[in-house]
Amino acid sequence: ARLAALSLFYAHPAMSRPGCSQVDANLRAADEVLASSAELQGRFDAKDLLRFLHIVDLNIHRDDEIAEHADFTGIFVFGSKFSHSCAPNCAWSFSKEGRLQYHAIRPI
């Protein structure tokens, strides 16, 4: 799952820009997280951990507003390809089985 997320999902190009003070600060924080987590050590380096967290932040679909959907959380390759819009033509929800589904909310 880690390798799929790192290769299939978009991450902003600035995430790999060396010399950017914000990226450098985040890389130091990722190093601290790795140093304090035996579970993550050996699975990520700081750059990959930062990229993975960025990918999850940009692509997560979570619906905890409906109690019975609270367990339906994930990153979905197809769902991640929908672009943000200030005037959207679709909305998403989870089916009762936990499938991500998109619905047109105006003519397309």
C-alpha cells in the first residue's frame, strides 16, 4: 500500500524541492517522527514519509459526519483524479457497503 500510494497519487512538486525552508522543516519533523517510532523505521525515510503524509492529506476521503460511515476512510486512486472546483459539478459519498461513489449535482 505504501509503494502504491507513493507512485499512484499526486504530490505537489514543492514537496521534493531541496532548499525550501518549509520542506526542510517538515523533513526534520519527519526525521523526529521516524526516530521515535520503531514501527515506521525501515519502512520510510524522511522524504518518503513526508510525501506519504502529503498524499494522504490531499487525497483522503472520510465521512465521519454520518455515524455509520465513520469506518469508511481511505485514499482511492480513481477518486483522487477528481479535481477541486469552487463550482463543483459532482459530490461524493459512501454507499452503505463502504464504496466510494460520485454523483452529478448539476448538469455536466
